[in-house]
Amino acid sequence: AQRVTQPEKLLSVFKGAPVELKCNYSYSGSPELFWYVQYSRQRLQLLLRHISRESIKGFTADLNKGETSFHLKKPFAQEEDSAMYYCALGSGNTGKLIFGQGTTLQVKP
Amino acid sequence: DGGITQSPKYLFRKEGQNVTLSCEQNLNHDAMYWYRQDPGQGLRLIYYSQIVNDFQKGDIAEGYSVSREKKESFPLTVTSAQKNPTAFYLCASSIQASGRYEQYFGPGTRLTVT
């Protein structure tokens, strides 16, 4: 079955500390993986996707097919990074996204 | 901030009443989606439409219905058969119905049924 797991409901770090938000997936084919972010009082928006291998706002995520993971990382957290982060798996030709439960990142000053 | 709009922002209904949530997009996207967001459960897909006049059930379609008569519009009706309708509902669209494409989300509608 297709599934996305984000094991941490809440991750709290101090400003300047490294951040890693975990995401594991279960998918039989070649996965399309995304990180979406929802800042307070803003709509859900795409942060990055594995296929473009880009870095957005200092965040990176590497697809590890062996460990079936797509963890989101940032070397130095900023207060403005505080938000809800969702890992999502794109499903084939339907465009369906399967979301994880979400992780709230809280960056303390 | 156009793109994809949802109305109203807040909606209150009495139990036993059907209610329709609006979703409109001006992005010329073929595919549209409805999700339900509950605390601790992430987003769950209710219905999706890959093209006009066609739609498919998602993971939690029971108690919901949709229509897709126009490319720009994908309204969701929450029927009285939905056992737990109080939730935050998100509409999204993508250029095509493929897992490769970014989905663009609306601001959401918070429905409260009492």
C-alpha cells in the first residue's frame, strides 16, 4: 500500500540549530516526492520536489530509495521557518497526492 | 492573490443539512482535488477530477459528492450522510493529473456542523 509516514508531530529547535524533518514512504513504483509547507495564516504551498533537486529557503531533501526516505534538512534554522511541514507522495497518472500526518516545526529564538 | 479561491472561509450548518463548498481556479488547470485536513491526520483526498465532466473517488468519499461541469469550478457537497463533517476543507489544482506536478492550494473553508 502507498503510505507516507512523518514520525514526529512536533519538532522544536533553537535558532541556528540544524533541522531534519523525517519522512518515510511506501510505494512500489518510482516515487514522486514533495515537501509542502503551511505557514501561519497562509495557504499550503510547495516547498520542494525531489525531481528538481533544488534548494529552497536553505532546505534540501534527498531521496534515499534504499531506506525509502525523503528527509527535509536545513543546516541553520531561522525563526521564520516555523510552520507545518507535510511530506507527500505523488501517485502515477492520477495526480493524487498521499500526505503524511505533518510535522510542526517550532524554531525558538 | 488569485489562482485558486474557496468560499466561504467559515461555514456553519445544522446537522442533517447538505452544504456546498465552492472552489474556483483561473490557472487553466485540468486537474482539481478536494482534501480534508484534520489535526494529526494530515490531508486526506476526498474526490479528484482529471478533466471536465469526469471525477473519481478518493480515500474518504463517503458522504460527499462533487461535480465538474466547468474547467474552472469543482464544488464539493457535504451531505447529511457524512458522519463527521466538521473539518477544514482544502481545494487544489494542478496543470495535469500526474504525480509529477505541483498542486496549488486554495485558502480553505472551515466547516462547523452542530
